[in-house]
Amino acid sequence: MTGKELLYIEDALGHETFMKSCSQKASAQLTDPALSAYVKELEQKHSDLFNKFFNLL
């Protein structure tokens, strides 16, 4: 893997970590149960994407 590819993966990991964190905070603050459940699904999706990128290393 080239240095440029590693930088891309590192950047993607950072983005997915940020999005997961934002989703966690948002779902904790939402009062609508359906919307909160949807945001929790997004949190899981970003967690899965993080794992996929991490496994490339």
C-alpha cells in the first residue's frame, strides 16, 4: 500500500469516527423515538464503515 493510500484510509477513519460521535450525541438528545432509532442506525453504519476501512490496514 502506498503512502498516499494510507493517508486516504487515515482520513476516512477520522471522518467515520467523527460521524459516529456526532450520531451518538444526536441520538442521545433526540426526543422522537423513531428519529432517535434512525440516528442509531446511522451510528451503526458509520461504525461498520470504520471497521471496513480499519481492516484494510
